[in-house]
Amino acid sequence: MKNFVYSGQAARVVFGAGSLQHLVREIDAMGARKALVLCTPQQRGSAEMIADLLGPRAAGLFDRAVMHVPMETAREARALAQQLGADCAVAIGGGSTTGLGKAIALEAGLPILAIPTTYAGSEMTPIYGITEGGLKKTGKDARVLPRCVIYDPELTLALPVGMSVTSGINAIAHAAEGLYASDGNPIMDLMAKEGIAAIGRALPVIQRAADDLEARSDALYGAWLCGTVLGHVGMALHHKLCHTLGGSFNLPHAETHTIVLPHALAYNAAAAPLAMCRIAEALGGTSAAQAVFDLAQNNGAPVALKHIGMQAADLDQACDIAMQNQYPNPRPLERAAIRQLLQDAFDGVRPGV
């Protein structure tokens, strides 16, 4: 076994159907008294339900969370929190809402309680991302890690099947890259393989029966594990490409991860054979790249960037941006190969390896 360093991160998890009933208890345990509830415009109804549960502990509601956390939106939310005297934030929704909570925590120091309704997994990481001037900047800071996460699978029953599939594969991406991370360790390997397997078995069931609570629980469990992996080890080519495509070309987050992942795995396949074997085994396949591609295609997810708003004329620029900063990756960054990766992802070609 190779030498490694493992640093645990303090986060409280409350998991299970009906766990939302413990919300007030958990706010009190954080030592907070006034919570600003965060959501996207589409989830205002859920946020109002949270505010009702909080009663006098609800300071107010901010419903303008959007993808990639624009700097202007983060500033507006921070100003409202200060104006209302909020001493914590409750983020209900997916990665966009959790990301907004992190932006507030980064500057204002407010602790976050996250209530995920998707499988994004960002609630388990100290990673934040803020978009300014057309570029998405990411970083790590312990202050942005949610203090508590309530995983209630009942809250994911309303997540449309299509979004469930792309959100789940987005989570798989976190664990997949964790398996070949330069700072990986055996503990994360265990979580990664278990998380991928849980989501891999859940998504086909959800596609057939959207209200299957056991499958929703499996998917949320998998998202927790995959998100934990993302929060403990570094990411590589796949996440760099997706941040570039999302932040610079405003592509939808989960769909972009779903489309790019098979091609990023194919790019790294020869350089990380053990990781690819573990991914393939977790998904019941023989090729990691093909198993992920088939999981997406067989369950109705998009598999081509051209179908989610990417323009062919922008592929060269995307490649240029992705090549600007070197970072650890099993296979060295080669411009021609990455440009071909982007072309294959644009066209929706099934990986050959």
C-alpha cells in the first residue's frame, strides 16, 4: 500500500426519509438564531416551506441563486443577510444554492446548513466557485463547508427524472476523478467505489419509477459519498474542462459533467488502469468510459455538447482556456488530444475504450 495522508473534515450529517423534521434542532445545535433561507427562483415554494418550519428563526428568504454563482448575486445575498441580522444560512436545493451559501460564508463567515434536493454533492466539500467577468474561479476554504447537512430523500421525489440522471452522473464524476487523484488514499477509494455503485444502481430504477423512495435514498447516499470524495482530494482534467465550459460558455452544470465525463475517462484510461477498473466494476461494465456513457444514454440524458448550447466555433477557445493552467492529471495535458476530446464530447461519440 502506498503512503498517504488523510485529513477528516468535520460535518454533521442527518440522513433518512423524514429527516427534515429535525431542522430546528440542528439550527439550535449550530448555536444560530436567525437563518437566511436560500433557493433558486424555481424552488421558492420549498424555501417558503423551510421558512415556515423555522418560524421565528427565519430571518428572511433570498430566491435568486443561479448557476455558477455570479459575483453580483453573491454580493446581493451577503448584503441581505447583514441587513436582516442573519447568523446562519439554510440552503435548500442543488449545487447552485449551496454554492451561493458558500459565497456568503466565505466573506461573511455565516455557518451553512444545507438541505440537498439534487445529487450534486457540493454540500460535502470546502470547495467554492464564483463567476466574474466570464471566468469561473474556484478555491478551497474550510469556512465554506456546511456545518450540517440534512439528507431527506423525500425532498428529491419532485426532482424530474432527467435532472435526477444528470445530477447523479455529475456526482459520479467527483468519485471517478477521486480514484485517480494525485493525493488520493484508500479511504476515499472505498467511498468512491461505493458511491458510484449506489448511484449506478439507483438511476435506472428512478428512470422507470420516479417515486421509488429506496432508489432515491440510494442516489442520495451515493451523492453524499461522492461529494465527500470531492471534498477530500484534488480533481483533474474532467473538472477543469467542466468549469471552463460552464463558467465561460454558460452551459448547464450537471449536463456538462454528464457529457464530458466519459471522454475525460477515455483520455486518462491508459494512465490510470486501476481507477478505470474500479469504476467499470462499480457500474457493472468492462470499460469505465463506455459504462458511464451508456448509463447516461440509456437513461435519457444528453450525451453531446451541441445539444445543450455549445457552439462548434467555441471549441478552440475552450481548449485554450483549459490549457492555460497546468494541474495534476494521470496523463499529461496534450492540446491536440484535449481538442479531440472536446470534439468527441460535442458530437456525442461513444468512447472507443
